[in-house]
Amino acid sequence: MEQVKLDILAFGAHPDDVEIGMGGTIARHTSKGFKVGICDLTKAELSSNGNVILRQQEASNASDTLRLSIRENLGFPDRGLTLDDKKIAKIVDIIRLYEPRIVFAPFFEDRHPDHGHCGRLVEEAVFSAGIKKYQGTQELPSHKVQDLYFYYINGFHKADFVIDVSDVHHVKMEALKAYRSQFMLSKDGVETPLTNGYLETVESRDRLYGKETGTLFAEAFKSKKPIKRTSLF
């Protein structure tokens, strides 16, 4: 693993999860020189369409579009994101290795159970990564994350804050289109919720969050602790 200190590290259960929820936020920050990474927990080997090799290539293409500093895949079993010590320890290693200032994970309420399980695993790992005596699978010093936020994959939930992504939303959509196997039905493909206008749904949701906050496109996030501001203006 390459040693890079990250400003932002976003976790997803599957390749494309992070791009769906916060691809615009990533594009906005990488365009300003911030170092951003993604860690996918599974290789999505149970996907109805595509295969592991194809999905990894698609993830690589999306990473290039978003100008990521790193992308990791922990290879946990798809549909096997149980809350256990071994998985938490491996996520702790990633957090300690890259020392991110801010970590993102999927919101707990989602139609796909893996997304919620991913959020819980990451929350546990963020806490444990900051404990000096907690042993991961590698000998790495403890690291306290500044903030942990949750992004939305499916559904439309009440937001604690949004990021205006109007000027980079096209980059997000370009990154999502890299996942052709998931969002575009091929001749021999299987129809799924993702192949039936899903990208249009993502764009519509971003428009709704934008409309609520007086901008064109926005991505929404949840926080478990109060958001600190130094001024109302």
C-alpha cells in the first residue's frame, strides 16, 4: 500500500457506491488540490451484471475521472459485511495508513443491507482507529479522524448539510457512466433497479437537494454530532 496522507477518505460497500452518493463532492475537492481516496469493502462478486475484473476496471476509470489519490478494495465477501472484529481491524488499518482528516460512509437507512452494514463497520473502525492500544492487523500508530459524515446512496433523507456541486456535477455523472455494466443494460444483461433509469434518479435527487438550498445541484450528508460554524455569515 502506498503511503499518502488524505484529506478525505470515503468508504463504500461496492464500487460505484461512493460515486453515487458524493461523486460531486469528491470532484469539487480534488479540483482544488485536496487529496481524496476511496476504499471499497467488496469486489461486488454477486452483481447481477458484469464481473469482478470488469467492475475493477470500471472503478479504475471512475477514479481517474474523479482524480483520486488512492483507491483500495478490501475484498470482503459481497453480502457478507457482518459486524465482526476482523473486518473492523482491516478498516482500522486503512484509516491509520492514510490518516484522513474526514471520513465518509453510507447512511444506515438504505434498501440494500450492505450499505447500512458498511456504515456501521466504518463507524466502529473510526472509533477504534483513535485508540492507542487497539491492535489492527498491521503495526500502525493510532489516528483520530476529525469528522465522520454519512452520504446517501438510495432514497431521499433529511440532510444535516449539503455541498453545492453545481459546477462539477458533470464530472460526477461522467464517473458514474464509467460503470456501464451496472447502469446500462447489455444484450445479455439482467434488468435491475440500476438499469432502469437509475442515473436519472440520482441526477433528480441532486437537483432536489439543490432546489432546497438555492442552487442547481447539491449532495446531502448526515452527521451524528453538531456542525460547528464560527459565524452565521
